[in-house]
Amino acid sequence: MIAWFNHVFPNVAYLGWGGETGWGTAIGQTLYMTVVSAIIGGILGLIFGVGLVVTADDGITPNKIVFWIFDKIVSLFRAVPFIILLAFIAPVTQAIVGTQIGTTAALVPLSLGVFPFYARQVQAALEAVDHGKVEAAQTVGADFIDIVFTVYLREELSGLIRVSTVTIISLIGLTAMAGAIGSGGLGNTAISYGYNRFDNDVTFIATLLILIFVLLVQLIGDFLAKKVSHK
């Protein structure tokens, strides 16, 4: 089996598992970028998503100015193509992490690139919460924090898991795109050691591994969403 694999995918075998160009290194870098960016971008997206819902005209704390600021920030970052965002915020990346190239440097544009998408997803999910439940919570004296966590987030937990799944899948795609600037990971392997060298077997395996990641995230997300669903 190993001999067959080495014969059919010689360039894949040549890269090996460890070292700077190894498959294990690339997989680890992809997971690192995805997980850390998902946490940072997820927190930002959740803050902005909740903020957009609660400060809307029919929200629990209507505020036109705050809503306008949140809405414009999210819309602005969503409007910028990710590949352009990578170059545009390079000075910011340099100031934060000390470099514009590499896996850690990619965390800044990845987080900023994914948070507006997630914010809109969260906004759409939370807007589906029955206003009657919100009003009932207010009637019994629930404060702002109680309503956000026990009504909005709890009632739409299944929906939030689903939109989080979609966001993480999108983020995996962004990590591959970040490979174009040498961020490392499977995207970088596919481009630098596959496409640029015309080693199609490397591109194929890198793409296949990314698809496996996407499938696993989708399966886990669907399982958790069904597990917590109230419907």
C-alpha cells in the first residue's frame, strides 16, 4: 500500500510528515489558524451581532447611534474582499504581531475577515427569537444580561451552532486563501508546493484534506445543533 502511494503520489511522499514543508506541519498550522481565528472572530462577531439586535428599533435597548456604528463597521468589513484585506491591514498586522508573513500574522486578517460574516449570521438568528418571550422576561424584571443570555442566546442556541458551523467552514476556506501570502497551512502547501511547481498530486491531497476538515466540521455542527434543539 505504501509503495503504491509513493508511486502514485511521489511529490506528496517527498514532502514527508514533519519539517517546515511536512503534511503534519501544514495540518497543524491550518488547525491553529482556524481555531484561534474562530475564537477571536467569534467573540467579536457575537458582540456585534448581539449589539445589532438589542440596539435596533425593536430591541430591548434601542439606540440609533450605536446601531448605526455597529451596522456600518460590519458592512464595511464585509464589503472588502479578503485577499485585499490581507494587504490593506498589513501595517496593523505588523504592529500587533511584529510581522506580516506567517501563521500567526494571518490570525489578524482572518479574525477581521470572519467576524462581520458571523455578526450578520448571529443577528439573523437572534432576530428569530419570539418577542413575546423577551417581553415576558422584561415583565418579570429580568435585566439586560439575563435577557441576552437566558432568552436570546439560550432560545437560539441551536441556530447559533448552525451559523457557527457555516462560519467555521468559511474560515477554513479563508485560511487556504491566506496561504497565498505564505501563512502556512494546507492552502500554502497546495499553492507553493503544488500549483506553483505543477505537482498536481500535492494540490489534490491538500484539497482533499481541506474537504475532510469541512466535512468533519459540518457533521459535528449538525450533531450538536440537533442535540440542543428545542424543536
